[in-house]
Amino acid sequence: MSSISVRIDSKLKKLMESNKHINWSEIVRQAIAKTLQNEQKKNVARAVLINEKIRKKASDHYDSTEIIRKFRNERH
């Protein structure tokens, strides 16, 4: 397992020390994992939106079956 360092102010550090029963490393790991999951969901949502925009643009101007047929005919 890897280690990271996090800087916090002295007030927060004192509060953490007064709650030693809390596994602060686990809290930080969970927060990082949750943030990464949220970012991944945002990235997927962005990708879906981009895909929809591209699909709409393509469907307005092109008939994909005609294009596929054309390329297949050119191969023979």
C-alpha cells in the first residue's frame, strides 16, 4: 500500500486528536474513492453527451446504411 501526505491546519489536527477512536486513514481513503467514483460518473456522462451530439449531427446528414453499402461495394 502507498502513502500520501496531507496538510491540515492546527485547529483541525487538534480536533482529530480529540477523536482518536476514528480511523482517519480510512476516512481519507473513502473520501478519495468517493471523489474518484464521482469523477468517473461525470466523465461517463460527458462521453454520453458527446456521443449523442455526434450521433445527432451524423443522423442529420448521413444514412449510415448507404455509406456502409458504398464501402462494401468498393472492396469487391
